[in-house]
Amino acid sequence: MAVTVVPPGVCVCCVSPAGSQVRVRHGVSAERMKNMMRILALSVACLTTAQAATAVTTGSVNLRRSPGVSGRVLSVVPKGTLLIVACRGQWCRTTVGGRGGYVSRALTRPVSASAPLAGRGVVYFRSCAAVRAAGRAPLRLGVLGYRTTLDRNHNGLACERGE
């Protein structure tokens, strides 16, 4: 492997890590480098995007303070509990009884049927204006009335200031 000095302003392409150094190829056109960076950015965005959904627990599940088995257990969620979850990897963020935390994705099952929009115990807000008019803003993930379409920045709080 040859070691050389790359002149300033020359695009380099990372080929592979080699111990404490990184093997690169230089002389890559600026257009090719832009395309590679776009693909990389899109790949990272796709890998880190959380998916919000409704799920039901398949057994007693620990609600943890942080994702991972080392996260402190906040409470135990009973089997058959319906949750609104935002999952990333093997862990899902949710709120149970007003307490936010994480549950193992492996211990939940997605619910494919839509929730009813009317009936006992169902709260539906058409817009954030309706949430504010009812004095319920902001709505936390897992609380009746929360919908991902009301949570524009996907942080688990719908209809907060600025939304």
C-alpha cells in the first residue's frame, strides 16, 4: 500500500478502514463524490427513521428508562396492553400511564386493524387547533388522542408550540 500526500481540494473516497488508518482513493470527480454523499445521507436517514405504529404486548413487558436490557425498569406492562410505539431497531419508545420509556420490539405484535374513531374511550382530534381548544396540548405518545399526523417533528409530542 503506497502512502502519498493528497493535494488540498482533491476529493477522496473512503475505500476501507485499515487499522488506525483509512484507505482512500483520490482523484474522484466532484460529481461522483456528490452522488456518493447523497446515497450515504439517504442510507443513514432510512436506517435511523423511527416508525410509529400501534402494537399490543405479547406478554408481561418491562418498560425501561432507556433502550436495552441494561435500562432501568420503570414498570411492568401487562400482556395484551395496546400501545402506540415509535420503533427503531429492536426497541420501541412508548408511554404507559403517563410514563415514557422503551419496550422490546420482540415482545410486541403490530396491530393491523385501525382503531375506531368513535366510541367509549376513544379521543380523536382532527387538528392541533382542536387539541388546543380542548386544552389537551401537547399530546404525548401513548396518550388518548395522539396521532403521528399531529406530531410533525416526530418527537413523541404532538401539537407542541410551533406545530
